[in-house]
Amino acid sequence: MNSMTAVESYPSPGKAHGLPVRHYDVVIVGGGIVGLTLAHALGQSGLNLAIVEAQTPAQAASRQRAYAFSPTSADIFRQLGLWEQVSPHLTHFQQVQLSDGDHPIVVRFSPADLAADDSENSGQRAVYYAAAHGVLMAALQGNLQQGTAVDGVDYLAPAQLQQVVYESERVRCTLAQAGTIWDCTTDLIVAADGARSHLREQAGIDTFGWPYWQSCITTVLMPERPHNNIAYERFWPSGPFAILPLVDGRCQIVWTAPHGEAAALLQLPRDRFLAELQRRYGDQMGSLAMVQEPLIFPVRLMQSRRYVQPRLALVGDAAHGCHPVGGQGLNLGIRDAAALAQVLIAARDRDRNADLGSLRVLRRYERWRRWENGLVLALTDLLNRSFSNHYWPLVPLRRLGLWAMHRIPPLRALALRLMTGHFGRRPRLPNPQK
């Protein structure tokens, strides 16, 4: 979500606009899923918060997309008291099938693989979930708008962050909302404003990474036969092909291919496009009907060289980005939000006068999340590069790896733990229902 515009002509923040200057403990720029998750996580702590979102709530919730939603993300939503609201509207994957194109070895992940060596997951009833953007946003926005679960939060949408001035003891901000220009101060500003974060760029935080040679095509299909809550990740030489079962019998696909091939596929007549899609999809669900026009987007890997500096923290896509293989992007952002909230709440619990924007506090978040995110980014890059090719030395090696996961349950459980966030340090938040 992009909630900042650069405007040089406004006066320095202060009382120049004729309105009182309001102070917030934390200002979150970006009212998408990650920004709102952070607001919920902080909302029970007694902190005074503002969310600045450029779109109206309805516009922000209207994105036609579904996400792979990990068990760790589900656990964070449980801690926030939101799980009972969203769970009935999510697809609970009873199985995830991983395969290398048409090769006969298929690795089948089940809930038992998560429970096998982790007592916390002994009651896990799903390997993964599929979550529609609108479902998650409705839960996150609804409590904010109704004021039933999160107190002390100003949800400013639509609003524009016009100017930011970093000072030693505070951040001064100029906001534009409903034709009014007004000023506020905050101890900490959080960039949840997406991959092209203006806050990150304005702060001079460099990133590293690379664009992939691939683009992703995504669309929604209605298969002839039930999907039985089974998700698929099939690796073809051109790139991964993922099938996410949705709650209403439909499926979302994420089809990765080299840029030129992906663009050419979208130019095909619809019957030929569906024929090519069916060839990769398989016939396990019968014939396919398209219910949403396909979209295309390029993919890249990106990691910020730092996640924090005095009075600024980056979360979600503002901090990192990865290949969509394994459905990691949103889940990393949700864990960022929960981890930052835990660090800030712990600092305030230790000292009611703690400076939440100080590097002493913020580096605890950076040390926690940057290396864990880097590990996942490296894993997704390795998966994509290892499988998206015909190279003879790699083909037998990767198929040997699939055979090993197929035959050795502890190895299969380890792989699933890495992809579902059940590794490293997991966030623990106060439960608002307690």
C-alpha cells in the first residue's frame, strides 16, 4: 500500500496549518494486511497508534487475490483473537503435493508431518490454508472500524503522508485527509507501504537482490470435480506451477514462466490458453473453466540492507520480497508485524518510559527477523533455480531429494517446518480474549 507522496512546498510540520499537533506512540504507514496486523498486535498494549492508508477501506480490501496462509500465520491470528472469524472462510489444506513435472514421485505433506516432532502442533488440522485478501482485510478492518477489539487506534483512510522530518526525540509528520492538512508527531514510524516503499527510499535504506527471468500468471478456475482441499506445487522446467484450492470449489493458480513465454501465453485465444494450462494442471479435477481474467506480474528477490534506523522500522514487502514459490511473501510480513509488536510491548513492559523509536529497542526486531527472512529468501531462490531447468546434473539430484522426502518422514517434516514458519523464534503476543 502506497501512502506517501513527496511534496516539497508544504511548510515544516508544526502549528503552521492552524490545527493542534497530535502525538502518537507509533504511526503505521500502510493499511494492508501487514500494517493492520501490527495495529491489532499493538492495540491491546495501551499504545496510542495511527494507521495512514492512501485508499478507502473498501478499496484496500477489494484486491482479487488469495494467499497461501501458513500455520504460523494462523497461530498469530489466534493470538490476536481473529482466528474464529476468518477460519470458516479459509480452505484448510488436508494435503500438499510436491512433484517435479511429470515425474512419478510425489511428496505428500499432511498435518501429521507438522505434529510428528512438535508437541505444539499435535492438534494441527491443516498443512496450510488459502486465504482470500478480502476475508483477511474484513477481519482486520472490521474490529478497527467498530472499535470492538482495538482501542487507541486512529484509522486514517484515505489519508496521505505528505512530509516526514526525523528528529532526535521524535518524528514530525504532515498528513492530508479530507482536504485538511494537519501535523502529528510520533516516537516511531513503521513502513508497511509495500515493495516500492517511499519511506524506505526517503530514509536512504539500500536494498539488494535481483529480478528473476520469470513472470507469474495468476487466475481463478472452476474445476469440473472437487479439489478435496489438496494443494499442489509442481515444478516445470519453465518454473513452478501452484494450485491453491479455495473455499467455494474454485482454485487459484500461480503459473511461473520466462517473461516472453508468459506474455505469449496471455496472447493466446482462451481455448488454447486453457489447453496449455490444463497440460500443467493435470486431469485430477477434470476440465477447467476460467472465472477470472488472468493477470501477470514480474518477480524479484529483494532484501533491505537494514530493517531499522532511529525512529523507523520496515515490515513486510517494504523490508523484503521473494519468489512466490512456497507462498512465503505474506507470511513473512505477518511474522514481521507480530515480532515488532512483541519487541515494542516487551520494551514498554520493562520501562513505561522506554523510547520505542530508539535503535536499542529496534535492533532487537532487526536481529530477530532479518536473518530468518534471509534464510527463507535463500530457500525460495534455491528451490526455483534448482527445479526451473533441464540441467542434467541437477535433475537426478533434485529427484533424489524428492525420493528422500517421500520415503523418510523426519526429512519431510523438516522441510515442511521450514516452509510453514515452524523454525527459529516464533512470536508470542498477548491474547485480547484473555
